[in-house]
Amino acid sequence: MDLKQLNAFIAVADLRSFSAAATKTGLSQPSLSRLLKQLETDMGVVLIDRYHRPLHLTEAGSFFYDKISTILTEIDTVTSMTQRLSAPSSVLNIGFVPSVLYGLLPEIIATLKQFSPDIDVNLKDISSYQQMDALKSGEIDVGFGRFAHQDPWIQQILLRHERYVVALPKSHPLANVRKQRLIDLANNRLILYHQTHLPVSSTVTTEIATQANDKLSTSRVNRAVTHEAASSEPITEPLLHLFAQYGISPFMTTTVSDLQVALGLVAAGEGITLVPASLQTVRTEQISYQRLVHENVTSPIYLHTLKDFVHPKIPDLLTAIYHVYEQRGITYRQQNFVSQA
């Protein structure tokens, strides 16, 4: 058994076609078929059922695929990290989610270049979830994201929490209310835009709902709590999770592809949404942004990188981040990544 055989098997298993797998691997079909047959002979197991179209994995093949694909991914990750450790790039590749770009990221990058004039920075718009694979492959060296991740290859630090604000059409009856409550927004269409969901569900209690909605009609709160309690589905969508913390379920939701589309619909009067406070300079002619009274309705900002390889320029990046926070009067707890290489 060798890597060529394993990669041949993975290609066939992924594409369920010898011709497509041959194109992907750059091998001829006879060579690909021979590698797969050698693997099956070495193992004494039939992995591919060749008598169906498209090809099917046998039960043993499915088990082997699940296990070996994880191992091959780890081998690729280790190889990439070893290469970077041997010859670190002078370029710092930074991944970011779009909402961070509207905040302090441009100022942080300008400060970084001021402190380290020789640094070469490459920015890449990439979702929080995709950043995990991008770090392992070497596509990026560090990433700004909005979600905590549990990955044995990744270490992350919490930079700060950013308050959410509610975005309403200028014509909305609540557009000029300076302190908004989630319960008062529940009868609106809530526009959802997150592509990454929370890894765990929230637990909604009547105690939280009662405290959060003091002086509101008890029947309104109880209806919201009953609705959420009756649902057995975990609440992993970030905005719905925020409402659920207060025992509230929005009357109606619409899901769109990204935050810009969500704000476009708000501007068109098609609903409301919640966005990090740094977004409140977008479409101000059509949108009214108002603060929420709930102090814990926030969007965290995380910085993450590999556990076993920390790019030599990342400490400079952290210095720039904390300098900007100090200049802006933002409360933070200074942290550093630890290289385990």
C-alpha cells in the first residue's frame, strides 16, 4: 500500500468514475485501474463495485474511504506545514470575513505597515469555516473570523466582542427608537445572512426570557418560549441563536447569500436584520441603525492560526491590533499565540 494507490482510490471514490478520476489525477485509466487493483489485492478486500454505473463503494470501501481520507488530509497538512517551517514566506497571508473589513481591519493593516515597513501583506476574503482548511493548506497564515472552532490543528484567541445593532428601513415605525429590544423586533421579517453556523445549540430558559423582557406582556413572552421549547432542532443560526437566548422566535425569516444582500433587502423595506456595529455606515440613506439594549448581544472577533506553525510576522500583527484598540479606547485582554513547533 502506498500513497499513489490511496490517492487513486480517493479520486475514484469521490468522482465515482474511472475516466473522471483519471483526468483529475493526470493518470491514464489503465494506470489508475491498476493502482486500485493492487490496493485491493494488497488488502484482500474489494473496495469498488465495478458493476454499477456510477461506480459504488462496497461496505468495506465506504469504511476505508471515511478513515483514509482523514489520514491523507493530515498528511497533506503536515507536509504543507513542514515546507513552511523550513522556508517561511516573507508574505503574510491574512484571511478575513467581510464584516471585519468594515471595522478596524484597514486601520490595523495600515498600522502594521507603519510599524513594519518591509512587510508584504496579502488579504483574502474567506468565510470563517473555510479559513480552517485554508490555514492547513497554507493558503492563509492567519485569519480573522466571527466563530469559535474546535480543530486539533488550529489555535485561536478572542480579540474582542462587537455589539450588534439593528438595521431597519428608514420608513419603519421603530426607525427612530434609540434603544431597541429584541422582543419588539420579533414581529418583523428577520433577514439571515450567515454562511457559518454555531457548532452547538443554545438552551432557552423561561428565566432568561422573563428577565430580558421585563414589563412586557407575560403572554407574549410565554408564547415565544413555548414555541422554542417545542422545537427539537438545535438553534445554530447565529441571529436566531441571539433571539433564542431571550426566549424569542422571530415571526418570519428570509435567508440570503451574504451580509450585503441582507442590507440591500433592508434598504428595500423587505425586513430587518442585526449586524455588527462596524457596519452601520453602510447604506445610511435608506437604513436606520439603532443600538440594542441587550449588552450580551454581540459578535465576537477571533484570530486563528496553526498550532504548530506561527508565521514570524503574526506577533507584529497582534501588536498592531492592540495598538489600534488602545487608540480607540477598546477594552481587550492581551494574548499571544504559542508556537509548538
